[in-house]
Amino acid sequence: MYDICYFFLIFFLYSILGYFIECFCCSIIEKRIVLNRGFCLGPYLPIFGFSAIVITFLFYPYRDMPLLLFFLSACSCTMIEYITSYLLELIFHARWWDYKDKKFNINRRVCLSNSILFGVAGLFCVHVFTPFFSFLLDLLSSTALITIGIICMVLFTTDVVITVITLVQIKVISMGWKNQDATQEISFKVHDQISKNRVLVRHLLHAFTLRGSHNLLASIRANLDERRKEAKENKK
């Protein structure tokens, strides 16, 4: 149990670090403070945590070969990003990030500039962050580390479950509004789902650049207004 909690906390720390790096970079690009990024509600990005774990524990033996470590990190993280983008779009019918404005991109899912950054990040993971995180965790007693690890696992798992459930609802919303022949009952059901999950849906819709998000949101607002008017007229 100690090893499981230890590795999970490494993953968790990297996920948190990735979240703040992402927010910082987006804030610079958009010239405003960006604090709402990521798949989950909490301040962490699992894709960063997973990528860092892959780099740290698969490529650590190559720590004394910086060029090879750079290449392996860039390739593996690029592959992870591509697969993640593809699966998210396949499951939820939404493009979660889009590199169409980036040069040398592949299907707008990955791009050369990010791959280079992944390679540099791999060097930092192996030589800086992982040793530092390991030092911090080694300061904890076995009991404290296991306790903290279990608490973080529960919080993270709960967050993911709630997020996935709502994303499934967003998928239904997206499909419903794309299908103009959807019945009135389905439209009202979608309205109910949005109302019940208003805060979470708002977070998720603003956390990513959804494919056609502006048109989708405009369509949702227009349809909801229309349904409200129809509901009021039916009550009279």
C-alpha cells in the first residue's frame, strides 16, 4: 500500500504542477488571468501526471543521455496527447484542444512546438522535479504518507466520477442540439440536466476550447429561451 500511495502522490503532485504551468502559459498567451483549465474540477491535470510518471519511471535509466531522454520524452508525451485528444473527442464529441494555428501539427491534436516543450519537460522531470518530490515524500512517515495518499485518491476519484458523469450529459446536450429533429421532451430533459449541473457545466464549457463551442452555446441559449417561452404559454 505504501508503494501505491507513493506513486500516486508523485502522479498527483505532477498533475497539480501541470495545472499551474498550463494556467500560467495560457494567461501569458491570452493576456489575462486564466484559472479554469483541465478535465477535472480540482486544480490538477491528470495527463501531465501520467506523462511525468511515464517519463520518470520508464526513461530514468537514460538520465545520463540527455539527447536520448529529450527524444523519448518528446515522442512519448506527444503520443499520449494525441491518443487522449482522439479518445476524448470520440467519447464526448468535442475537441478539447485545437492546434490548427500551430505550425507542423498533426490533425490539430499535437504540434512540433509542444513536442519540443515535452522533451525539455522530460529533462526537468528526471533531474529536478522527481528528485524534489521524492525528497518531500521521504520526509513523511509511512503512516502519514499512506493516509495522505488515500485521502487524495478518494478526492481525485470522486472528482473524476462526477466530471465524467457530467461530460456524458454534455455529450447528450451536444448531440441533441446538433439533431434538429430532436423531440421537445428531449429538449426539456436537456434543460433539466443543465439546470441541475449549472456550476459544473459552466466550468467544463469554459475549461476547454470545444469544437464549435460558440455556435453550440448560442444554440443552447436560444433553444432554452424558446423552451421557457413555450412552457410559460402552456401553463396559461
